[in-house]
Amino acid sequence: MILLNDFYTILQRDTTPGTVKAKIAINKKHRILEGHFPGLPVVPGVCMLQMVREVMEVNTGKELNLKEADNMKFLSVINPEQHNEVDVSIHYTEDGGKFSINATLFAGTVTFFKLKAMLQTA
């Protein structure tokens, strides 16, 4: 896991079969944000995708790779100065080591990112 416990931490995680909900805290002083963008920190889209993947890895206890992304929507920027705590909601089904997921990153009524994808065990 390349971002967990450095770029962000998981503050809370709740699971039920087929669902993971987590609250994460973004490190607003992380070096990634220094260059993206100076004076206006914005979480890069690739980091949003990676956070979803890593929350699923924590949930499953398995290393996962992105196999396919059917639909990826970046709806609002995450500025950690305004939203350093973000909710992650993932609904998934598993079939033979492949996880079909629908994920959302949001804070309150603001939705930042939506993803429909397939992850598979590495």
C-alpha cells in the first residue's frame, strides 16, 4: 500500500457483507499536495482511485490490481484544506478473486469521485 498511513489514514471502517464504509483523513501537509497545485492543494485523481483500491485491500486482506474501470467520474476536487476528512463507500460482489465494485468518495453532500470497476487478486 503506497498511500495508506502516509498520504491518508483510515479513521474508521465499518463492514457488512458486500459493503465497506470508511472515514479517512488526508494528510494536508503531504508532499504530493505541494506540487498539485502550489497554493491550491488538490488531491490528484489517481490518488482517489488508489485510496479506493487500498480500502478494498484492507477489507479483503488481499493485494488487488485494477483490472477494468467501466466508469470513473471526478465530480468535485478534494481540497484537504476544506475537506481533510472524506467518507469512502464501496459496494462489491466477489466472484473467483474478482471484485466488481461501485465506490464513492464524499463529504456530507459533496460527492468527489465515483467509480465502477473490477479489481482482482494480484
